[in-house]
Amino acid sequence: MKKLLTIAKDASIKVSSQITNYLEPTHIYIPINEEILQNIEIKKVKKGEKLYFYQGKDFYSSVSGRIVGILKNQEKKYLEIKNDYKEEDMYQGMNEFTTVSIKTNFKQKIKECPNFDIGKFQNKKILILNGIEDEPYVANRPFIHKLETSSILQMLDCLSEVFNIPEVRIYLKETDRESIEAFEEMIGTYPNISISILPDFYPIGNEKILREYVKLDENTSILSTEQIMDLYLNTIRERKKDVTFVTITGNAIKNPQVFRVKIGTIANELIQKCIEFKKTDYKIFLNGIMNRQEIDLESLVITEDVRAIYFMKPLKYQPKKCIHCGKCDEVCPRKSHPYLAVQTKGTYKNEECIGCGLCTFVCPSYIDVSKFLKKRREE
């Protein structure tokens, strides 16, 4: 595979070492369509209560409160729930993690977990936890590792025992000292689990790239930190996920930080209450600055898919004509030929692009190469 890169960081962007909890939004918003709307009642709901099935999955309330109406935001519609701050839930107490709970109906619980294929664990020789946080200035996974070290190790050990997977590895970047220290402190009681430290290369955290770099075969199963925690909540705790982690960052704000926030919180509410700005002129990007997905903040609700929001000063440079240097092709880790995508305005077909944004990052003409690749991926 092609050589990966170390991304130079802006020293002015420093994410706080303390996490901020934002767990009392005034309202939460859940995506909905017209067909479901016809059957929705104006009623009280509890935290963890299933509301409906939509877009291929079940939707639950992350707070207790009352359904009060519908929010129409551009072409999207959201069910609006007013928080009563009582945190009344659907659960009958917390299940303790015991040897009995590991073995009793565990495989059936895995089968019932949304978006999980039990075949991912069967007949595997190695289970990998991908704990690598790749995007610059994002720190979600390091905070999850610090807060949930015990839960993560318990879940990995449980999967190893139930599915007879002899070896478990945790992959972390060498720059993520806090995660390394958190796991090293507790890993001694799990002899089948080890930590593997990788260099600070980008995009080494992408599963395809990780498999190639470490030379992992089909007998290896890879799960992200978030997937392991979702399994832990669904099987051991028997609860639905109601909070997520999001990093608010960038060189246009004074206080970049990681938030633990209720799923369904409207982003503007969080930002207006918690973020201080250096500049009034900025661009907003979703989930990463490498792929530069610019967004309109007014329409953003924080879901599990929202990992980071960047506020960045506008670049001083204007795009120029392509000089045919070929640097975008040179850095592409999947050999997807971004140069041809630019020359054909996105019509050149290649399925290998992973959306890492390295092509745009290195372009001396400041061309947003990623937009041509994005067009290609969406067709």
C-alpha cells in the first residue's frame, strides 16, 4: 500500500482535557416522515421508550417528557419532545456484569442488537478494537476510553469467551497517551487482551487501511470503540443508547471541547450556550476538515452520526486551475485516481475512494478534489 501521512496540526487548536456534559436540552428532535406522523399521539414518553420504526431502525426517546409537535427544517421533519428533566425511564434497574450474565442468552442478545451481524464473531481467530481517532482535533474516542475502560474490557473479554476468539487486540495511536494509560492500568486482569500502538499516520483508522497496514486477514473481526459500547449497553446493561460524544472544535472558537450530549439535541442550542467565538467569519464542517463537508448549522440535529463540528476561519487562498502535478494520485491510499475525477468533473468511476480528503489536503492549486470524489460516490 502507499505510504500514509502525518497531518501537521494547527497549534492554536487545543481541545480541552475535560469533558463537558450537556444532558439537559430543552427539547430533543427525532427524524420522522409523513406516514408515521399520521399515527403519532401527543403524549408523555419515558427515556428509552420505543416510538417508531423508520429508515431501517427503531427510534427511541433519549429523555422523558412530552411529544409537543413537529419541527420542519428545510426538507426534513423531526418529532419534537419537550424535556421534563425527570429522567423517568423504561428500565428495571441496572444489570450487573457477572459470569452468569455472560453465558445466559448472550448470543441471542447479540442477534437482537441493531445493525450487528453475529457472523462477525463466529470462527474468528482475532478480535480487534479499533480505538484510533483519526480526524485532526477530534477527541471522542480518547474520552470514551477514559470513562468506560472497564466496560470496554469487560465486553471484549465477554465476546472472546462466548465466541471462542483466542486473541483480542486494542489498536491505538502512539499520540493517544491518555487512552494507552487508561487501558494499561486495567488490562493486567485480561491476559487474552493486548494493546498495539500504531504511528500517527492518516487515515490509518479507516478499517480498509488498518487491515492493509497491519496485514489482517479474513479471520480477524474489527469493531470500533462506539460499536463495542453499543454492544455493552444492549447486552450487559440492557439499555438503549441515549447519549453520544461530539467534539466542537476549530480555529474560529476559543474553547474547543468534547461534549457528552443527549441524542436528538439541536446543535445550535448546545453551541449558543457553551461555545465562545474568536471570529464572526467562519465556515462550518461536519465530522472532519479533511473531507470538508460544509454544512448549514440551522438544520443540524446531533445524532449518533454527528462526531464533530468544526468552525474554521475561511482559507485565504482561492482555487486555481489544475496544474496536472499528480500529487492527489500520489497520496491516495486506495489508488482511486482522484486526478481523473477532477479532469472528468466527477464522472470517472472508481469504487475504492474512502473519502479521506488527502487529495484536497495536498493540492497546490487549492482545488476541492473531494467534491468530485463525493459526486462520484453518490451516483
